[in-house]
Amino acid sequence: MIEARGLARTFRTRGRTVEAVQGVDLDVAPGELVGFLGPNGAGKTTTLRMLTTLLTPTAGQATVAGCDLATDPIGVRRRIGYVAQNGGGTPESKVIEELHLQARLYGLSKADAQARSAVLAAQLDLAGLDQRQVKTLSGGQRRRLDVALGLVHDPKLVFLDEPTAALDPQSRANLWEHIRALRAEHGTTVFLTTHYLDEADALCDRVLVIDNGTIVAQGTPESLKARVSGDLVAVGVPAAEVELTTGIAARIAGASEVTARGATVEFRVPRGDLALPDLLRALDAAGIGTTSLQVQRPTLDDVFLTLTGRSLRDAELGSEPAAPIDQRQEAGVVA
């Protein structure tokens, strides 16, 4: 459904050249739900803009939904759905008006536009909201409308850019179910960008991790987490016993990365559940009482930390450079 080779984009900004995306290769099969994961400034949005024809690549080539990105951008737009991060509804318009207009812009007849709008309203829990103005909707309702607008022409491939950004936990969980249903019930291929680790873990068949404009890892969430050297065990002890506890932890079978953080000793082992009995017996024999004990499975953030030496949650990272206005508009409107 998507095949890209050497996709790259550079910007000139403030007198310097920024390589926002540097030779990305990616493949997405029909029916996959793929997450594109990375911190702010990693190249996610720039890659998405290129794949949706909103930004012309500096180098490389791609086929999207069976159409060549460079020679047939109109064909790409006809075959994809795109849900932008900031949404696309007109605040003063009614929900039903937005759906009908979007459907007619894609060439549906009046009758087909009405029928398709009714189906989507039911599927995305918008029934009963058709006469409401967009600006009166809650965050979750507005986001579901954005998804409906991107699906009104029944595309087989839909791009979702940060679909749950700024939503409350209940709205996020609700939208997750709708995204799962797109693939499970309708066979829609979903390409989803996010920086939420739990979102990628919960939703995606496969994850692509991008950093500094290049893909640094890809695979299923479980296969990526298997790259991290085991479970993290954290044991809290009295401050006077930290040094002795560190020595005991280092002798546990398979233990690695043994560190002390204040009154907590941390280490990794292949199976935390199997290591705990040995650890507790050794601490008891040494007369050391524990104040806390925790075993944590590897996370996608641990994967990123292992690969790059920094966290996906790094708040100090800057944003990607904005595309010049003429290039942002060169592709026209994408639903």
C-alpha cells in the first residue's frame, strides 16, 4: 500500500540547510495498522506531508495506494484519506453539512453523499450530532468528525496525524476503538503518527521509529521491546544498605546494568519474575529489609533509549522546521 525508497526533504531556514528527513525507506502492506513513532523534530510530520502530496520530496521516490507520488499526485489524493493534526472542520458549519460537502468534493452524488454520511455518523458515534455546529462539539466528538471526513470517500489507506493529541483519557480510549475497527471491520490500511508510547503499543501491528530524519528501528512492538536486555527490577532498601544490595544484585543470574539511584537499586534480568525469589532470599540472608520492589517490562521508550541514548519523552527537542507557505499549499486540499 505504501512503498518509499530514499525519501528525503531539506529546508532552508534562517540561512542554514536543515535535513528534516534523510533517505527514509518504508513499506506498508494492505490492511496493516502501522505506527510512525518519534519525538518532536524527528521527521514524522515532514514524512507524512510528503506521502500525502502536501510537500514535494527533495529526493527519493514513493508509491502510495498504487500511484506514483511524483508523477500521479492527483491519483494519490483520490485514493487516500488524511486526518490532519489540527482537524479540518469549519467551526460555524453543521456536522452534516461538513460531511455532505466533503463527499460531494470527492465526486459522490447527492444521494450517495447522504447515504455515506449516515453510515459514518453511525460508525463513529456521531448520530444525533448532525445539526450541531462543529464549534460546539467536544474534543473527542470533533476528532471523530475529522476521521469521518477523511473516510467519506471510502479510501483503502488513511493517514492519521497525532489523532489523539490533547484528548482526555476517555476520548482517547474511545477513538482507539474506532481506529481498530477501521482495520478489523473494513480492511482499511492505517498509517498513524504519534509520540504516545502507549498508543503505538496498544494499536499498531508494526512500529517504525524515526529519529533525526532516519528510521532507526522497525518491527512489532513486542519484537522491538525484545531488543532491550530484559526486565527492569527496582528494589528500595535503607540508605545504609544500598552498597551491599548493589553487590547482591550483581550476583543474581543474568543481571546487568546494575545501578543505584538514591535508596533504590536497579538492574536488568531476562526474566524479572524468575529473578525475584533469588533476590529476596539473598536480601533476607543478609538481613536487609526492602522498602519497595518493582518489576517493569521493557517499553518502547526503553527501546528508543537503547538505540539512541535518549528518551522519546525528551521535552527539550525542538519542532521540525515549517514548510514554506507556497509548498504547503502546492498540493491543494487533501481531505
